[in-house]
Amino acid sequence: MPDWSNFKETDRQQWMLQASQEAKGNTDIQKLAYQLEGFGGFSPFLTADEAFFLPSVDTHATLPGVHIVEKTASRANEIALRMLERGASCLWFHVGENWNLEDLLAGIYIEMVPVILDVPLANGPFCADLQTFLQQLSPEAAANILIAGNREIQTHQMIRLDALQDFRSRSHQIHQAMQLREVENEKALLLVIELKPDFFAQVAELRFIHQLNQRQDLPNPVFVIAKTSPVKEEWSEIHPLIPVTYQLLSAHLGMAHAAFGMDTSMGDELSRISLHCQHILQQEGKTGMVSDPLAGSYLTDQIMHVLERSKISALGD
């Protein structure tokens, strides 16, 4: 058993005094607040009496994925096979008009890797071929294909949370999705979360979504995709992979089901490197070795509590 006797309990007054001393007069600690976009600010100096202790989230490690946006099915397939060789664990295709299904999925073992198909509404031949293809698969393999977009063949209703939305707007959208359970109980949910640069709030939002699913407040099953957002103009002087990797870390700590870095429309090389950045986070950062890495964090639990409170206003809209 560890010996905790060397750690003395500190009350709030002593804690704030020490923080003020360490700030060396550069910051008024009493006025310091964590600003949660869309909700305002609250003190980041939380004690056990003030914090909300939320249950840990039980889910699987995040799958490192590749988002493939190409003009032809054969080109998309070529890139997919190359990325699978480099350790991609999930593929997300933005299906183009008049694509051929055999060209797209040639050599891809559906049993081994989840495949997300974002299919446009007007894609008749592809949809017909896909329905025939699904009937030939085992139930286990068919479950690995997540289809969104085209209502005729969709297995999942896709809901997108845009990075330009503040956290309050996104929270409302999540809470409203909870009502889909009553309207379309048979439909699974595919949540596409465009990652925001606010690291702790982004981790908390992803954990909050898992908590809703764990409580069965969301349609079951739900598959959470974390997608990096475009690099801001003010970051133009730094390499784009730096903020992308920062966002990917929040996706893995927030335990998204699958995370996607820069898509292939930004260049094969950037897409490949952002995939390998996820491998580094998992293998060297051990992000997949711990269940709910930020469980017990007062700050993330506080943010999750704020998101939960927004349910009342969201359902009243």
C-alpha cells in the first residue's frame, strides 16, 4: 500500500495563497476563471467539497482511423490499402457519385476493420450493389460497415457537431439526439465530433457523450467519430500537424470510438503522418492502456456537470 503520510492536507485558503505566490504577481488568482465557450467561466480551483464526482466511463480504446476523400473509387481503394499496411484500424470513405463498390472495397477485409461509408443521396447503382453485398456478409462482418447519408440504406443516422459551434450549442444538439431513441429506436447513431482546440473541455465533452450512452440516454449503439478541425489562420506559422496532434490527443483521452486526423484531400503524406501520430499516442503515451484516463479530474467532471445541466434548456427549445 502506498504511504500518503508525506502529503499534508491543504485547505482552500492555503492553496490560493500558494498559487498567488507562484504567480509572482502576474495574475490575480482570485479572478482567474476557466472559460467554457458558451457557458461563461468558473473557478478552476476546485476542492473535493465543490467538485462533482461522476462515474468513470467504460469503453474501448480509440481506433486510429483515416478519412479518405478522393475523386474515384479506385484511388480511394489504393490509399485505403496503403493505410491499412501502415496500421489504420478504421476507414472512413466519403463516397463519390457513380462509384463502383467492388473497386472501392477490393482487398479490404471487412471482418478485420470497421468501414464507415458516407453515401450521398443520389447514388443509385452504388446503393443497390451495397445492399446485395451486405446480404452476402456474415452478421459479424456486416456490423463492421457503418452507412450514413443515404436514408435508403443507412444503418446509422449521422449527427455532426461543427467546431464553429460553441459548447452550449453542441450540448443542445447532443441532448436533442437523445430524443431520437423515442422517435427512431431502431436507428443507431453516428456522432461526428469536429474537435475544438479547448483541450479539457473537448475531453470532457467526449466523456460526457460516453456517459450518456452508458446510462442508455442515447440511442444504442452509438459510434463516436472524432475528426480534427481545420487549422486556424493564426496558426499558419506552425506546422499543421502540431495542432492536429493536440486535437488527436483529446480524442484518445476522451475515448472516441475512432479518431481521424488530416483527411487525404490535404495530401497523402499529411494523412499518413497524422495516422502515425495516433500510433505514437497509443504506444508511447499508453493512452489505450488505461480505462477512462481522466476519470477523477475535478475540472473535466465539472465541465461534464455543466454540460448535463444544459439538458433542461435544450429539451425546452
